[in-house]
Amino acid sequence: MGGISERKAPSFEEREEHDIQMDNEKVVTEVVVVKGNEAFNQAYIKEPPKPFSYRALILYASCIIGFLCSTMNGYDGSLLNGLLSNPDFKNFFHGSNDGIWAGLVSSMYQIGSVVAIPFIGPAVDTFGRRAGMLIGALIIVTGTIVQGTTISNASINQFMGGRFLLGFGVSIVASAGPVYVVEVSHPAYRGIVTAFYNTFWFTGSIIASGATRGCLNMGGNSSWLIPVWLQLMCSGIIVVVVYWLPESPRWLFVNNQRSKAKDMLVRYHGEGNAESVWVKLQLEEYEQYLEMNGADKRWWDYRALFRNKSSMFRLACNCAISIYGQWAGNAVLSYFLSAVLDTAGIKNAVTQLNINLGLNCTQLFFALVGATMVDKVGRRPLLLFTNIACCVVWIGMTIATSQYALHESAAAAKATIAMIYVFGMVYSVGFTPLQALYPVEVLSFEMRAKGMAFSNFAVSAGNLLNQFAWPVALQKIGWKTYICFVLWCAFQAITIYIFIPETKNRTLEELDDIFNAKNPRKASLEKKKLALDANKDIVKVDVAV
């Protein structure tokens, strides 16, 4: 047997190295390329959420109550538009649908919104997200009563006072509502659920349009009083049921109610399983990212909004998308559609109200379509599409109305109506779902309530331009007004492309890493390659080329 050589047994170190190599070969069973945070994507892969379970449906129902905050806002937007087409309303108050009178009555709502700004943070942070909705709803009930009782004295000043209170109350609920929805939603559905929030603006708008159109046939003061009193509908529902809803787990956590925060997460995000990956992920991130003694505990402290470059960039993104959503030209069609239709020769009150109702129904449909796309397509692509498309539509609108001004042709009038509808479609696909979602999710918890208040201030200040400038512009220069929107929508598209980060596929806390990056937009678009083992745990993370 001398031809057979002896083989030396491997040393301990060699055996250990071999075992590690074998383990590594066995560990990686799957490689996936993802956008977004690796912990979020691992949770999604390891424990796919159940979107139609009983607990999920209960949480959706709670969010729908939050959606009513948006419904109230939409009701007011279309209510005044419809009232300005009602001859009995204008005769009762001796007003008109354009010029300073229309701008002043409309602007009282925005003035109320601005005055409410200092009270939003305390209402939403101090007592909870549910309390913020309740406080705002009670103020809206009061404003409705003030408006409705003007029938006894025909006081336009009292009517404007009621609009001031409505603006004050809606400013609070418009901050509390999306904050509540985004914070209670399951991380896997945060995008689509919060996107649906703002589509409910159109449910209010359609109800208002239908009410003003239906009551117009009644004649007399009832034709405008009934739509005014209907403002009690959504606010009344919120007042009655809001404290039956689950509270935000983030608010509970930072207010030393950790057990209640965990119970909420286990019940609604973990399907009753305390060991759920989603529950553990969020509690770990609460511990890591949430500030237990932050500025949200002090009603007067706004320093968190300007603490560093990251905070200021977050606030800039918040305000930019909020204002862009108001300055794309939609305000003209929301508040002064009657005057716009006048420029196209469509002056019959019933025809105007029919167009308004049809427009709102069309916009609701396309807003719902857009809401389903926010996670599939992403926030940035939707925003870019809607701004570029709005720019193109305003070019068509300018051409159509200028031709009517020159020739008063029926074809130009029909083209104008078509452009109004097309604008409603493209605007609603992108801006409507993202106006509530994007501004609230880019803010950290400490910034969220006060940041939304600051955002409301910027939007309200911007809307003062809408309320005063555009009715006068339509009265003085007519169709030339639309050229402003062509240029501005192009500007909005360019700035979104250069600066605005993507936020999908991350929890709210994980967005901190994006905004702390040197280039948030670039960091948000980075793809990652995840190596997973048989248990769907991440073994290795690489940047995907």
C-alpha cells in the first residue's frame, strides 16, 4: 500500500473556514432588486400584509372618518362656486360672480385659515390627532350656524364672518386629518390610503355641486340656504364618532403611552400577533427616530422646522408641493368657474352648474385612479406628469378662449369646455392624491403638526393671490390670464424634477435617512440588491447598477 499517500486531517481553523463557506453558499437563496429601505422591503417579503382582513377593514373605516376632513374642505370649495351661479344668492346679497365682491367673499375663508395657523400645532400635538379633528369640526359647526342665520338680516358681513370661521376650522381639520391617516395606516398601504384622503375633496365637491344644482329649481332663498346648512353633515359625523377611533400610535408612543401604542400596532398592523415583523419594525424605529422631548411637546416651539439643513429641506418640499397644487390653475376652476365659462360665452346658470357637477364627478374618478398609482408609479413620476400635462392643457385653453373672444364661435366654446374637463383629469391624477400624502409624509414626527400648520400658512397666503388676483384678471384681461398658468406649470415641472425626492417603499421614520443624505433626490432613487436566506432575512445589501 506504499503507493497511497497519507492525507493530513484539516486543522480547526480550516474546518471553521470551510463551514462558514458552506453556510454562506446555503444562506443566499434569493436576490431581489428593490427601491426603498431594505428593512421595509424585508418586512414586506417576509410577512406579506393582508389588505382585506377584518382588522384591516376596521382601520380603513377609521381612516374614512379622517377622510371627511377633506370632504368638508371640498364642500366649501364647490359651494361658493355654485352659489355664485345662483341668481337668488347674488340678488339677496347684491353681489356678482366676478370682481372685488366675489374675491372678498371667497377670501374670508382663506383669511380664517391663516389666522388659525398658531392654533393648529397645539390642537393636534397636545391633545392628540383625534382631538384636533374634533376641535376643527366644532368650529365648522359654529361657522355654519353663523352663515345660515343670515337669512334673518341679509348681512353679507355676517355671511363672511361665517366663512371666516369655516376657514379657521377647516385649517385645523385639514392638518389633523391627513396626519391622523398617515400615522395610523399600515406602512405597506400608507401611500395609497393617504392618497385616497384628498380624493374625498371631490365627494364634498360633488355633494355641494349636486345640492346647489338641485336646489336651484326650488327658487327663492331656500335654493342657497339648504346647501349652506348641509355644511353640518361631515362636521357633525366627526363630532359624534371621532373618539371611537384608534389614536395615532406615534402620538401615544411619544406621550408616554407605549403600551397603548404597541396594542394599537399589534391589533391593526400585526393582525393580533405581538411577534409580527411589522410591529417589531415600527417599535424599533420609534425607539430610534422619535424624539421623546421634542418640539411637539411645546406649543410655542417651532425650532424643529429650522433646526438644520435636513429640516429646512423637508419643510421646503412640504410647502412647494402644497403651493404647487394650488397654483397650477385649479383655483380658477374651483372658485371662479362661472366667470371662466362667461369668457367662453356660456352664461346660463343651469348650464354652468351642470358643467360644474360633471367636472367634479370626472375629477373624482381620475383622482381615485391616481391614488391607486402612488405606490406603483411613485410620487415623482405622477407629479412630473401632472405638471407637464397641465401646462399643455393651458396652452389649449388659451387658444380656445382667444378664438372665442375673436369670433364667438360655437366650436371655440365647446373646445373650452373640453379643455376644462381635460385639465380636471390630468390635475386629479397627480395633484389630488399627492397634495395630502406628500406634504405630510416628508415631515418627521416632531415637525409634522407644526409643519402642516406652516404649510397651511403658505397655502393660505398663496390662495389670497387666487382669491383676489384671478377674478380681477378674468374681469380685466379675460383669456390672457391663462398664459400665466402655462408658464408657471412649466416652472413647477422643472423644479420637481431637480429637487423633489421619492418617498415610496419606506416607513415614515426611514425617510429620515433620505433627507439626511447629501443629495436627498439622488438617494431616494437609488436601487438596492438584497440577498435573502431561506427565512427571507437579509444577508447582504448591495447597490444595484
